[in-house]
Amino acid sequence: MIKCVIWDLDNTLLTGVYLESPDQPPAADPVLAGVVAELSGRGILQAIASRNPPEAGRYAQQATGHDFAAVQCGWGAKSASVAAIMTELDLTADAVAFVDDDALERAEVSFAQPAILVLAPQDMTDAATWPQFSPAVVTEEARRRGELYLQRRARQEEAQAFGGSRDDFLRYLRTRVVIGQAASADVPRLHELSVRTHQFNSAGTEVSEADFAALLGSPSHRVITVRLSDRFGDDGLVGACVLVTAAAGEPGDGATVTEQAAIPARMGTRPDPDAWDMPLLMMSCRAMGRGVIEALLAWVCRAARASGASQVRMPCVINSPNVPLRIALTGAGFRASTPAQGEPAATREAATGPRTAWYVRRLDESLSPLPDWAHSAQESP
């Protein structure tokens, strides 16, 4: 899926060249302004990369009536501006489209970032109908994504001026993390997170709405959600995990064979009697650096120990995008474990699919406290 479209201005979003009409800058292209609005409504971010002075970006926002998530105006290479936007918005190249009327600029960006989808302005009307621009479900969080990234920019600017520690800053922002059981109304958003998250996704694959609905109905599984807000605004549901807290794959606790059969195989690992398994953890990149993943992992470990478990185990696909997740796991006391005989099927099958490592957190060791900005919606999962 494309998460962000980066636009040129001259003869692209604008109907002329900005610097050639200082008294009356060119109007916004009405067709492309409509595409911007349509894609924004689907939760796709919009940004600007232009060889122009900074005031051109401000003018374009006024002319199109859209607040862009990131604006890079200057005289350097377009690829450098695109890279700066990707860094600012925490995006990978395969989640970005770049639109420019100049074939040389398109070639330069394509050479520097081969994974970016590079398009001419005349392509965009048709491109808006392509699958990578057309998410199957558009949640409320998606419709607000541009607004949330503007809040993110304001938060980052304030962080630069703040003199204390990160934890002090989170308290200053009145950060609130709420961890609790998922409800049926959360299913579309859970599916969307499984599609859109990459840097913080342990499974590296999409989970359907039907699969999440089956997990919610399973007595062996718990689906846990994380919601985030602060004084800048409410980010809504930003993360979730799936826990296997009892032997899965067999009917039990009132579950029928049919109900258990509906559980995706990769979610149905049978844990040790003394372990909780976490076959999926996913988190929006908007939550990065805001204490959310640390709070969730601390909550899971404490809930597992309170239930009598001796360890929490998580199979994690090893790929380049999710390095931040694996760093966070290590920081929370999880350690990669060498598969042993009798290890769940996810490990044994790794040779024929994506390489998977099991991260294990022993619970007889000291556990991180739940941060004071994190709250549990119930006592245990």
C-alpha cells in the first residue's frame, strides 16, 4: 500500500511555474487538487518536494486547501528532499509515490530510490483507482491521518525545545496509554494495522478481519489493544497484540472444533503450560518514541507472571523493516532463543518461509514497571 504521495509543484500541483508569476502565482490544478483530497480521505498522506523557496509550499497549501504532512522546498536534489520527507514521516521507500512533470527529476528520484513508485501528473487520475492507492477499509484513524501527522510535527517541535528527559516530556504532554481487551468494533482497525505496519510488526503479514473476529471468539486467545492520546490530540488505536494463554488447536472452555478451526494456523501455536505465546505484535509508527511499545510489553509480562506463567515467547519474522521492533524487544528483556525440539510449528516451518526467531522473556527476572502514563482497562487479559 502507498502511505504517502510526494508532489512536485511547478506544472504539477500548480498550473504554472511559481517563480515566473511573482505577482499572481499560478492556481492549483483542479484535477490534481481533487486527487489530493480523495487520497487524503483514504488515509494516504500528502507531501511536497519542490525546487522553490519555502513560501511556495505555504502558497500551495493555501491554493489546494490542504495541509500537507511534510514540505521540502529548496534547491538540492529532489531525491534528497524525498529522503528527508521519508525520514520525517518514518516511511519506507516502497510506501511512497512521487509525482513530477519533469522526466529528469523522475529519473533522478527513481535511480536514488528504486522502490519508490514514480509517476507523471497525467498518471494520477488513473493511479487513484489502483489497488495500492485503494485500501479495502478506511477507518476513522485513517481519515484523520493527515491531522495526526500535523499534531506529530507540533509535538516534535516542542520536544526540541524541552530541556528534560523523554519520560518527563511524556508526562508534560499528559500522555495517556490505555491497554485493554479488543472489541468487535476494533476489528476493521486491527486489520488496517496488520496491513500498514512494518517497522513494528512481528508477523510481517496481513491478518484479515475474519481472522481477528475468530481470535476474539477464541477462549485460548486474547487480543489486546493500545490507545494513545496527549494534550495535542487523540491518536486512537495505535497498536495491538495477540496472546495465546492456553493450549490452542483443541476445543476447550466451551470452544467447538469449528470455532478452533477458524483460528489462523500461525496464531494457533500450543504454548508450554507455563508460557504465554504472542504470535502477533503490531504498532503504528506514530507511536514510536512515545513510550507505547515499552508500556505494552511491560503490561503483557506482568499480566503473564500474575497468571502463573514463567515466560512470554514471541515468534518474530526477521526482515529489514522490523529492526526497530527487535531492538525494542531486546530493550524489554526479550532474548532470541535457539529453537529446541518440540518448539512450536512456526519455528520448524521457518526454513520454507520467512526466517523466524523466537524472542523469549523469562518472568523470574526483574520486570519493568508499568509507566505512570499507562493504564489498564482491566486487571488482566
